[in-house]
Amino acid sequence: MKSSDERPSRSLGVWVPLAFALFVVLGSVGLLLVFESRQRAEEQDAFAELARVNAEFMERARLSKNQQIASRLSEVLGAEVYFRDPARDFLLGPPLETLPAAALDMPLDGRVIQLADGRLAVGFADAAGMQMIFLREQRFQGLKSLGGEAWYAVGFFWALSIALGFVLSRWISLPLQELVKALPIVGTQKALPALPTHRRDEIGSLARVLEDTHQSLGDERERRRQAERLALLGRMAAGIAHEIRNPAAAIRLHAELLDAADVAAMSKSRELILREAARLENLVSQWMLLCRPEPPKTSEMDLVALLREVLEVMEPQAAHMHVQLDMVVPESGKVLLQADHHRLHQVFTNLVLNAIQAMPSGGRVELEVKQQPEKIEVKVRDEGGGFSAQALEGAGKPFFSEREGGLGLGLAVATEICQAHGGSLEFGNLESGGACIRVELRKAPAHHGSST
């Protein structure tokens, strides 16, 4: 398939004037030939009429057909006039040697013939059998008779025709080229170039149709974008409502029980209310981070110590799900870097939580920390079902989740925070089964003013 930028091998700007010029040249040559043929026919008709009139005059006047009359007529008519009597075998007229034998054998019916030497001949016979033969040089020389001025005029006409053909072709081809350039843009977000919509011919109609189509496709794209936004808002609202409903219900329930509870129950209810309130606060924080990302507040910190805090916080939930939490760290036991402690805590909390939720029947989550010269790598492995092909493509994007009721913010927030630190988040599967998320962080202080 040819690309839209490829120019045609034959341009209308060239072929239209050439075809127009060829038509004019062939047409004018054809007209000249027709004109020449017509002029020759008219000359022969005039010569035949002149000979007929004089032959009838000789018959009516009963003039004697002798040498003197033949010479006189030849002088007056500007032709050679011969009298011939086949019965008496005599021939009178101008020098007889100029009379070809073909003239003697031609039919005497008043029709003009052209002899081999180019002369015209016509013959008549009276009632007594006396013959009159008229010979004359052909006066019309065809195209040869055209003078230099005539040929100059023909040449000027041809040049004018070529120029007119060129102007005509440009008048057609230039707007067509504009339409060809605009065609790939139709339906996109780019603005169309100026099109010849002012024209009142088929090209103008086509240009107006292209503009209308571009506008209607743009309107349809905007309507689809609005529908997608509304659908996204609906999905967000449903997800947030689902995430908030459970902790809000638990807080309300335990708040109602406080009045009638004993000291031990009150302490337990107070602990649960604080935990669920923290859960709501974490949900709002993640949401705000996606909506209004801010540059991380970095300071020197120990990544290994942060990961131990995360595992300590997640231990009760892991124990409840029969999940074992392990960590492999460098021999030094410390990995120092410049980072935002609170946000990295949020990253690994989300990753460990996802790994625990991926193993409803229990299993093992392992965090492996590797320190390299310019970067730090943390791998979070689990023994769950791993990422599906669709999840590998959509993981890290806001509001993508295959977990029923999931809002799809955890991995999106983790990706955003890692990128704000100049690092990255990669998702994959283990050959033995289960998922593996690779977190890469830079050792040097991050200079990113905002997340990307």
C-alpha cells in the first residue's frame, strides 16, 4: 500500500496541459487538412462550372471551333482549351505537346480529374460529337500556400492553448492536492488546513463534505470522551463507596457500643475505630496523591528498617490469611538512601497487601533487597496465581483492578511514588508460579520537582 506522502507518478499539473495541447495541435492540423480538401473541391467545382458555361456558350452561339477561337478562349479563361473531332481525327488548341494522353481518354461528362502532373482537366462533347477539353494548373497549393504570418499565428495559437491548459490544470490539481493533504487529518484532533470550500463546483462540494465530516467526527470524539469520563467517575464513585462502606460501618457500630461496653470492650472498640479511621485516611491520601501529586520530601533513611516496619504492620493480616512474610537483606543489614519515608512506606505496604490478598489459601511473601553501585532493587515475590496477560498490561494504571470490589489505586500510587523518586516499578511472573514486582530506586538524591 502506498503511503499518503508518496507523490503520484503522473501529475494532473503535467498531463492535463499536455493532453490539452495535443488535442489542440491534432485538432488544428485536422481542421487544416479538412480546409485544404474543401478548398481543392471548391476550386475543382469552380473550374468545372467555368468550363461548362463556356462549352454551352459555344454550343448556343454556334461558334466555329477553330484554332483562333481555341487560342482566344485560352487567353480569356487562363486555361488551355482544345477542340477535338474524333471523326475527322483533328485536334486544335495551344501547343499540342502540352496535352497529355490521359486528357484524351478521360470521360467527357463535365467531371474534373487531376492529371499526373497535377493539372486539372475537364471535358465536354456537343451533339455533333465535337469535343472541348479544358486544362488548367491547380491554383490552390494547400498548406504550402500559407505564408509565414499564418504559421506564426498558428504557432501563437498553439502556445496560447498550452498556457490555457496549464492554467486549467493548476485550477484543478492545486485544490485536489490540498484535499489529499487534508484527508489523513480528517477525524483527528488536528485542525484542517484551508480548503477550497468557496468554490461552487465538485471540488468545492468535496471540500465542504471533508470539513463537515471532520467536524462531526470531532463532535463524536468529544461525546465519547465525555461518556468515558462519566463512566470513569461512576467506576471511581462505586469503588470509593465500596472501600469506605466497611470501615465506616465498623466505626459506627463500635461507636454505638461504647456507652454500654466495659473497660476491655471499650479499649478494643477504640483500637478498631482508630485502625479503621487510619484505613480511611490512607484511602484518601492515595486518592489525593493521584489527583494532586507533590514532590517527595526526601531525607536520609534506612530502607531495610522501613521494610521491617511494613512487615510488622502487615503481620496480623498475614497471619490471619496464613501467609508467611520473609525478607532477604544485604550482609550489612543497612541500605541508606535519600527518599520520602512516608511515601515509600505506602509503596511497600500496598505491594505486600496485594501479595497477601493474591493468596487466599495461604502461602509465602518474600522481600529481597539488593544494593548496587547506583541503584537499589527490591523484589516482592508471592506464591499466588500471578498476573494475567491483561493485568500485566494494565497494572500500575489508575482504576485497573481484577480483584472484585478493588478500586485499582494501590499499584497506581506505588508507580507514581517510585517515578517521583526517579525510580521505576516493573510487574512480572515467576517461572515457578506467582507474581514478582521489582522496585528500583536511585541512591542519589532525587531532583524531580514533581511526579511524571
